[in-house]
Amino acid sequence: MSTVGKEARTGGCQCGAVRYVIRAEPREVYVCHCTECRRQSASAFGISVIVDSAALVLTDGAPKVWTRAATLQGSMACFFCPDCGTRLWHGDPAKDDCVSVKGGSLDSPPDLRGARHIWVKSKLPGVAIPADAETFPEEPPA
């Protein structure tokens, strides 16, 4: 991942209108195989880099937010670029203690070797999960 300072990581949208920096190490990295993450990423799975909300700093632009029903309960705030539509993070940094930064929005990709695979009951046929990866049929325990 691109860094600014010792622990910071940079990222942004596809068109460059929205930019951010993360000023702390991730809490967790998830590879999510749920239907919603597949739709959001337009791919076989979504990558979520969980960080403290206080560590996420917007440096350029102003993302829009769309709120959807969460898979298990409540709702989820989804932040995206108003110009190109790139999904940037889930969770409201003003309200939540952590957010889920979308791995594809980072300037340098996250290392998935220690990632936890979630919602594997929904994974697409043919997607290989490393034998040593921690897996969960749905959400991991809190």
C-alpha cells in the first residue's frame, strides 16, 4: 500500500476526485463473498480493510453517501465518489468507531495472506480460498 509517514496509507476513487489517507494500521482485512459485496465490487468478492474511523482522513473531494439495509440488521452507510461512482468505504466515520475501506480504492493493494474470508456459504463456484485462511459461513463472531 502507498504510505504517507510510517503507518499511513493513501487511496481514492477511480477518477481521482476523492482522495483519503488512513493514518493507522488496519484492525482486520476481510474477503467477503456475500451477494451484496459481489454486486458492489462487480467481482467475485469484496475486500474490506477495517480501520478506526478517526484514522480515515478525507484529503480531497466530497463523497456522497447512500444507505442500504444491512444483511443481518440495521443499515449501512456506503460512501462513494459522486463523479465516477467508485465505492470508497462503508460506515459513517462521524458515527461509527470503525469503517470498512474498500480494498480496491487503496493506491497499493492490501496483503490478503492473513485475510479472514466471510460469507463463504455464498462464494462463487471455482473461487479458491487458501487452505490456511480463517473462514466463516456468514459474519464472524463479534
